[in-house]
Amino acid sequence: MALLEVHGITKRFGGLVAVNSLDVSVDTGHISALIGPNGAGKTTAFNVIAGFYQPTEGKVVFDGMDITNMRPDQVCKLGLTRTFQVVRPFRGITVLDNVMIGAYNRTNNDKIAREKAYEVLKFMKMEKLANQIASGLPIAGRKRLEIARALATEPKMILLDEAMAGLRPTETDEIIEVVRDISKQGIGILLVEHVMKVVMSLAENVLVIHHGVKIAEGVPDEVVQNKLVIEAYLGEVTTDAAN
Amino acid sequence: MNNEMTKKSDAQMPKSALHRWLRFAFVDWEQTQLVISMFILALLALTPLVVRSPYYMGIIILTVLYAYIGISWNIVAGFAGQLLIAHIIFVAFGAYTTIVLYNNFGVSPWFGLIASGIMAALLGAVVAFITLRYGLKADYFALFTIATMVALKALFLKWEFVGGAVGMGLRIHEPGFAKMIFQNKEPYLYISLGLVFLGLLAQYLIYRSKMGKYFFAIREDEAAAAALGVNTSLYKTYALLIGSAMAGIGGGFYVMYVTFVEPPQVFDLALNVELVMAGPIIGGLGSLLGPLLGALVNKPLAELIRGFLSVTRSGSSLIVYGSFLILAILFLPRGLSGLLHDAYLKLRVLIYKEEKE
């Protein structure tokens, strides 16, 4: 059984079907990507999986547990956490405190939480920034902080919502390495990403959704050749235009 | 600020007592704030040596009480970021609990204070339950607390058992420690200083703990906090229970000191601003030193303005006081403790430079 199994989740907002009977499965230590044009329902799917929304239909099973109706903090305790597309650092407090808040997920002990936080900051190459107020970080730093906090919760799996959007190419490459290292530790990763370079170089399995429906799934190289996928991104390809 | 590395370097041998003291005070800003607070408390404890006038002593006692109530609000509004505007309802509940228990049942106010804390915390639990059950946040939460205040005022005005519209006056018997009734003002000062001491300590311990960090996370971003495993409902409830219980105890002492309580006086937004909100805002909301520093400015200033203007221009004191608050909000967004923090950072650099040489 896979670590994360999403069975036919549907999320409706009034008349709008944001996600339509979506199936996803991610294994321990594997990287999957969820891609699709703007408004395809990727972030909504994340919100359902991580417990921020209740699905209209379907269920989410994590590590053998039905987490469909659990709150985000309960889901996090079980080992599934997420980052946000628009980074949300706790602005008024230090980077260290930000990461410690994640670390407190597994301990009540201040010393253990602090050690864990330093360990994660070191892994993210941020230990020099520990005492800086989080609002002072540049965007790349905030994205790193977002991942650091998630890691400090000691997850079995992380949902990364556009962790690389808005970064320069060199910064993107660094985060790609970080994500790969995280995966090597046996942590499952599901990422939503617009930067195709990231998807191509990281993901072992790619799901493409469009208007809330899964239109393709497979290894990256196959998926980008898929006619439906190309149409979803570029509009219908007529023979004229192709010529 | 909690830098491990600077802490390690602090473990090296200090040179002298003064140096050791300086090092302790400058380990980090939180510790510095605690040291400054205790220094201020010590000075306040010495005021009876120089202040002879009961009028001025009364202002000092209320200043100290305001600091304590300010701390209780700071934990909810400053740490956990909850817009608990009408915090005074908990003070009022505490005041009524202590006076009713004393007047009607002869219960010692010392136990009355504890009962006040419990009663106020129960009200806090009700507020927490309803606001969380119906998902009231930010502005709606604020409005809910104000509406609760208005409703409670109407209720207490009609409730004869607690004196109705007339309110309740303390049945003054012979002074005595067990009755918390004293001829001189000094005992009141020391009781209020004791409350502030405990309040400051609680505030510091919360700030440093997991609970404090979780409060900050909720204040800064609830959704992000939830994603990191923070049970936001539970910790918001904790914040409310702690803040309301502390305010209730303060209310109990308040009624023993002013000796009467009536609905229009305690269920009142103007008093709420002066008693609860002005201090922490002037001093720096969310900081450890804010409520105390703010109260030191706020209460004497409010009294001075009232004293000067009530004779010549009756009613104009609130205009002056309000204008002062507006200026403080506009020009001191981080409060007085923000100014001190800047000075601290500069001084710290100096002290550590000196040690390296």
C-alpha cells in the first residue's frame, strides 16, 4: 500500500467543480508532481489532502489511516505536512523560532526542539540566519524557511506547493537538490509546480490535471508528449497551427 | 535573539560582579526585559519611603494594577493576536465575584480572588467556545466581545442579587489582613506588586515556552500554524483562559481597593481603553515590558490630565487623553519597549566589543 492514497476526491464550491474524482498515490521516498494550467485545481487538491478543506466526495488515506475528516494539525501529527504557494513565514519572530514551532510537533521539550531546529537549519544551509527576524528574509530565504519548518515537524511526506516559483535559476537548482536530499531520507514528496525544469528533473511520476480532472499520468517524458496535455497548456492544436 | 552561540560565549569567566550582572542582563532581550521589569518593581516597592500623600500613593497602586491587567491582555492580544477588545468583562466578573462572596457570604477576599479567577476563566471558556464553534475571527471576534460586554451590562443592571443599577459597595468592617481591608495604602501597594510580579513571571515563562511560540504562530498566520501541527483552537482557548483568569484576579483586587462596583463603571469601553488597552499599546503590544512601561506612563498621565482639566474645563480631559493615545499609536508603533529594544541592541554591541578587547 502506498504512503498516500487519494481515492476519487471531488471538491465543489457551489456550482464549480474544482477537483473532480481525483486519484493520487505517492510512495515513501518517492517524488510525484501534480501539474496543470492555472486554475486546474492543484492547490484545491492540496488543501483537501492536507485537511484544510473537506472533500465533497472521496477519501484520503495516509499511512493506512483515513484522514479525510481530520484537521491540518492532526494530519501533521500523523506525518503529513505542506508548504504554501504564497510563502507564509511567521513574520514577527526569528527564523529559529519559526523552525522551532515546526519542531514542537514532536516534542514539548524546548531544548530538543531547539536542537532539532538547528539541525534542520543546517541542512537547509540557513544556520547563519537563525536569529534574523523572518520578515527580513529575501524571497529565496523565505522559500527555504517554508521547507525548513515543514521538515522540522519530522514528516513522512511533504506537499510542496510551488516551492520554486519566483526564484532565480541558480536558486531553483539549489532547492531541487534540497528536495532530492529530502526524498533520499525516505520522505515522500508531492509537488505542485509550474517550472517544468523542476518537474522534469525531480518527479518520478507526473499527474496532469485540467479543470479538476486528471487527464494524464506517467513518467515525465511520456506525459509531456501526451496530446491532451499539450492541448491543455497550449489550447487545441490544429493541423494548420502545427504546420 | 536566543542565540546558542552567544550563550556559549557567555559561559566564559566573567571579570567582576558588575560585569557578571551586565552579562546576565544582556544575554538576550527577553531576559533584559525581565531584569528591567524587576528593577522597576523594586523602585515601586520603595515609593512609600518618599511618597507621603495618599492621593499619589493611590495613583501608584492603580498604576501597578493597570500593569497587571495589561499583562493579562497582552498574553491574549499581544502574544496570541486575538482581538479581544472588551477584555474588561473579565475584570468586571472578577470584581463582582469577590465583592459578592465577601458581602453576602463573608468569604475572605484572598479566596475571593481565586474564585474571581475561576469565574472569569469560565466566562473566558464560554467566549472561546462560542467564537470557535462559529468560527469568529479577527473583527468578528472583536465585535463579539463588545456585544458580550453590552449584554452583560444590561444583565447586571437588572440583576438585584448583585446590586442591580446601584451596584455594590464593600461592607467595611474593621480593617484586617484576612478581610484585605487596610487603613493605610501600603498593603494595597504590596498586594498589587505581588500580582504584577507573578504576572510578569507567567508572561516570561509563556513567552519562552512551546505555548508562547504557538501563540506567536497563531498571531502571525493561523493556516501556516495548523499545517505545522498547531491545534489552533486549543491554543486560542488556552490564551483566553489564561488572560481571563488573570484579569478576573485583577478585578477582585480592584474592587477591594476602590470598594465599590457598578455596571456602568465596569462594563464600559472608555474604562476598557484606559485600564486594559492603553498601557500595552503605549508600552509595546506583544513585548514583555510593554504593559508595565505603558502603565507607568498611562495611568499617571490620565490622572494628571483629569486633575488639571476637571476643575477648569470639565469634560475636556478625555479629549486630551484620547489625542495623546492617538499620537502614541501614530509615532510609537512598537511602543516604548520598541525604543528600548533599539537602544539595547546598540548597547549590547558595545558590551560585547569591550569584552573581546
